[in-house]
Amino acid sequence: MHRKFEILSKETGYAGFFRLEKYRLRHTLFAGGWSGEIERELFGRGKCVAVVLYDPVRDEVVLIEQFRIGAIGCPERAWLMEIVAGAVEDGETAEDVAYREAEEEAGCAIEELIEVMRFYTSPGGYAEMITLFCGRIDSRQVGGIHGLDHEDEDILVRPVSFAEAWRLLESGAIESAIPILALQWLALNRDRLRLQWNR
């Protein structure tokens, strides 16, 4: 079966920090033939990066906490626990962003970086592709309040034991999908990483 789609029209409704586009399109069907004309809105930001900062010696993970407009519907929980993340800017690689965002958001230097996976966050209507990394760090001097003033960032940074991070995940205190996925990956690969990075 040949999978194809055809864009009939595309218009931009808004272009700012995010972008909203409206598409008219059709695509081939699994049973054969073509779909009817479909209208979809696509909300986009482009390529982004997230990095779970991990100290294999102290078995600690760096969590950050900040206000998130997406959680404003639950005012008492509008400050979310997350991991370092940011958008890929012109001329940058995903790796560049991981190192830059670790410094900007957590005041933390990555000593070694491995790519974990790439995934779409919500492809039903959101065009954001995340490259997830794990970065080896020394968490002894990590903590405090960080972020860029010109981006209105106010980020609380704290290293916690992996056991504590996992307890926060299991209790539902971590409600953002990216750190949930990252911590689940770390749980599966932590022993291997500690052997590899503690040599």
C-alpha cells in the first residue's frame, strides 16, 4: 500500500512564539482509495529538546519547577515539576540545545550526553518533535533559582534522589508527560548507566 497525502490549501492563522496553521487535505485509506476533504488546525513550535540530568555517582536527578500556562485550568497545580527543555533555534543542533538549556535553566554543566529517543508530544494537532537526552552531571553544586530574565523564566532547581523522583512520579506529583517518559526510561536504564558512567 502506498501511503500518500495531498495538501489542498494551507493558511497561517497566527505566527508568534507558537504558530497556528489551517490545512485542507486528503490522504489514502488503509482499505484503498482516498479520504474525503479534511480540515485540520495544526499548532506548532517545531523541533525541541529535553534532557534528564542525572548524577550516576550520587544517583540523583535534577528536577525543575516553573509556572506553566497550559496548567492554568488547575490554579493550585499551575507550577509543574519538569526536566530541562527548550526549542531548537536557527543554526543549532539538538545537542547544542541540551547543553545550552542545562546551563540556562539549571545552572548545570553536562559532562556527557546520550540521545535517548525522538517522539511527537501530541501529533493529533501539535507539531512538536522532542529529542530526549540523558546528560551525566555532578549534582553537588546544583540548585537554586535560574532562568533567563528576558524570557520571563523563574525556575526552581533541585537535585533529588532517583528514589524520590520515582516517588513523585508514582504519587502523581509529576504531571507533565516529558519528565514522566524520561524518568520511566531512566528507571529501565539506570543500572546500565551507573556501570557505564562510574567506571
